[in-house]
Amino acid sequence: MKVKSTNYKISRSLLYVVLLILTAAMLIPFAWMLSASLKLDKDVFIFPIQWIPKNPRWMNYVDIWTKIPLMTFVGNTIKITLIVTFLQLLTSSFAAYAFAKLKFKYKDTLFMAYIATIAVPWQVYMVPQFMMMRNFGLNDSHLAIIFLQAFSAFGVFMMRQFYQGIPDELCEAARIDGMSEYQIYSKIMLPLSKPALSTLTIFTFVNTWNDFLGPLIYLKTESKKTLQLGLKMFISQYSSEFGLIMAASVLSLIPVLIVFLSLQKYFVEGIAATGVKG
């Protein structure tokens, strides 16, 4: 027994060491980016790396707002991200409730057909989508991106997995009490699905906030561009000002960190709950 206990402790210790090394490997680029954002351009690539600058240049975070219309780009990104996130939460949870708790003809077939679209790369139907938006007159508008990202097969799949873990007897009891399906969805299912909704919020927010190719295809006017396009434009114009580039990159990460840290207590719970039943 002592030998097994010792082997277990050694294996656990080795696992923790490996995890610490992997964590450090993932965090070092972010630490370097933060450090570089407080340096002059000539000091960014000095070796050995000076992780904590002797004279931090905080003006990098001020100058970045004057070099490009960063506030406009941030505002556009916040607008698109919040609307898309809200619509995906609404449409995914609503459709998932129907697939998980309602009975209708060809339910499983429709669900499988919808989920199968996850396996189709976006590049396959990128051109038809563009032509459709152009025919609708939505090119160079935020509506094109919002309409195309308002629905998520992955979101429906994840929310359905969570709803299947909620006993059907709860819905049946609510129907006996006279509640409509809309009331069951809004007053019972949504309050119980906070972990899954929080997980989907993180995924959707991060993907929409960091989206580059979608806005690149549809947005041409500078005043309508998003933060990722603005960063690319800044890098093209000021390719040698590495301190400012790193400062802009740090600023672009702040909203993502805020959302993740705010919802992280539900994140693991939501991932575990949505994978319980298939």
C-alpha cells in the first residue's frame, strides 16, 4: 500500500510539473506582449529580455488612440459582439429547448441535419453567403455580419445537451399547472441553464470579438471597421512602432479577459454538464 501511495504521489507531482510548464509556455508570450507595450521601439527586441522596463512608457497607451480612430473601431466591435452574443444565446437556447423537450415529426432528423453543418468549413459557403448579402444590399454594413452569425449549430448542440440533463418530469409538471411552452422556457429552463449560457457566452463573445475574416469581407468603409481590422491597418501603416502595436494588442484583450473572468466560475460546470448526456 505504501508503494502504491508513493507512486501515486510521484505521478501527481510529475503531472503538476508538466501542467506548470505548459501553463508557463502559454503565458510567456502574453507576458512579453505586456512588457513590450511599455517599452520604446528600440528596447522591444533587446536580449536578454527585460521583463520589467526600468522606465515604463505609459504614453504608448495614450498615443495609440491618436494614431488611428481606435475608439470608433472599439465601438463597432462592441456593438457587433454584444448583438451577436445576445442573438446566439436567444436562438440557440430556444431551438435547443424544442429539440430537447418537445415532440414533433422528424425532430431527430432535423437536428442531425442542422448539427451536420458544423462539419462544413465556412470557406465552402463563404462566396454564396457574400453573394446573398450583396443581393440583399447589406454589403459594407454591420447587419451582414450580425445576420450571418446570429445562429449557431454548435450553440444549439451544446444547449440541447444541457437541457437533456433536466428531468422531463419538471416540464410535464409545469404543463399540468397550465404553463405554456414559452413560460416553461423562460421561467424554468433559462434560470436552470446559467452554466451552459455562460459557457456559450464566452465562446460566442471571444469568437465574434476576434473575428477578422468576416469583417474583412463585408466592411469597406473605415468608420464601420472593427478592432481587428483597425489593428491590421495600424500594423500596415506603423509596422516599425512595436511598442504601440503591443499596446493596441493588450487593449484588444481586455474585454475578453473581463468576460471570461466574470463567467469563469460557470465555465467548467457548463462544459461538464453539457457533456453528460449524448
